Amino acid sequence: MAVSYRNMLAFIRVAESATFAEAAEKLHLTQPALSTAIKKMEEQLGGKLFSRSTRRVQLTPEGETLLPSARRLVNDWDDTFDEMQNLFAVQQGKLTIAAMPSFAESRLPAMLKTYHQAFPNIRLRILDVVMEATIDSVLSGRAEVGFTFEPEIAEGLCFQPLFEDAFMAVVPSDHPLSKQQSVSLEALLAQPFVAMNRGSAVRKWTEQVAAATTSVNIIAESGQLGSVGQLIAQGLGVSIVPQLCQAQMQRNGLICLPIDNNPLVKQVGMVKASRATISVAAQALWDQCLE
């Protein structure tokens, strides 16, 4: 048995009115159409909902019992319908974004400011995690959109490039290399080196380019680029980091230098799951980033 929303609403309006004529006017229906709707509902439920007289219509005891539930059901439906309209109109909702820390600190805030100005009722949640965790968050559905370097394995992902990042050398301000306009990869790797943890993409890429020239003298490593900068500031060594980190490194008083004939240039962009449709709120952010 399925009582329609229209018939449920007709029942409520009749219950709130003195006569069928009054209820029909509220509903913009003819009296015969309203009578038919109530009769069908009574047939579906198996009993009378109203007692009728020549002057007024009144609820039966069974109708009195149904009325509070009917009001709640109609209100819930109206609220749900309004909520869905707002979601599709990006007037309310939530959006979870994953971003590697270098992007989350440098580019993402300004992007989200623009987004928030356009869609102020969308509640934003940012997962500030390393590249590998950013990709996993999108694949697992914990985040709808991720900002990361181009994945080497793109199965299950749609990657949209936004710009290129040429990795850079970072040295302490009192280091001999700090006076140069640029630095060769060989000269940089000959120094004590502060690296990202083994297993990270940045570590892998650094070791790949080093393999063609020399071994790397790693004296400290960390899981976060911010910590790498702190170690360099204490004079433990030098490093190679994404250019996205430049402002962060400079705040630590470090010197950032371009690398001659730089072999470390990577695409930075957005990822989403290729097998799922993202929400309207997420699509709005995706489209904004492409403008």
C-alpha cells in the first residue's frame, strides 16, 4: 500500500478545514477531485477518516490518530525536498577535500576563499595529508577531490593538471651555496642531505635523479616537508623540495635556489575517483579550478 503525498496533504487540509469546499479552495482543487482523493485514501487504509454532515466535516477517532503522523510525514518530505533542491543548487551541504601539505598551505587557501564567496553555505573539511594519503582518501571516498602531484599509477583516478612545479634547492642562509644564483644537482647532492621518509614520492624522485649522478648522503629524514625545513634551518643539511614550499621555507630564513637543468619538474593537479560521480558542490570546485 502506498498513500501518495498528494492524498496525504489533502487529508491534512480537510482536517484543518470546516468543510470540503474550504479545503478544496486551499488546495486549488475541485470538490469532486478532493472527495475522490480522500475516498481513495480511506479505501487504502480500510476505514473512514472523516464523519460528514451537511454543515461541517469532522475527523473520526481513527482520523484523529492519523493526523499527527500525517503532518510529520508531510513536513519531513517537504524538508527533504527543500534540502535536495539546496544541495543541487549548492546552497547548502558539505565538501571534503584532501590536499598534500605543500598545496594546502600555499595554493589551497586562496582557492577556497573564492569558492566560499560563491557558495557560503557549503561547509568545507580539509584533509591535510601527504601525497600518498591524498590519493588514498579520494579512492576510498573519504574525500571527493584531492590536490596532488600527478599519480604514477592512475587506476581508478581522473587527474586534471593545473600547473607544473619545478623542484628547488633549499639551503641554510649561511651555507656556501646560498650566495649562488642557482645550483647544480651534483653540487647539491654532494652536501649532507635532509630527505623525506623512504616510501614518499618526493624521496623516490630525489633518489631517481641522484642515481644518475652520485649517491645521496642522507643524515636526517622526516615525514613532512615542514619538518625538513626546520632541520635545514638548524644546519643539518640541504634538500630538494617542491616549489610549492617556497614561502614556507623562506619563513624559516632559508634560501631557495633554482636547480640547473632541472630534471625534477612534476605536474600538480586535481584528482577525483573515475568510477564515481562527485557531488554538485565538488563539481563546482572542480569547475572553478579550471577557469
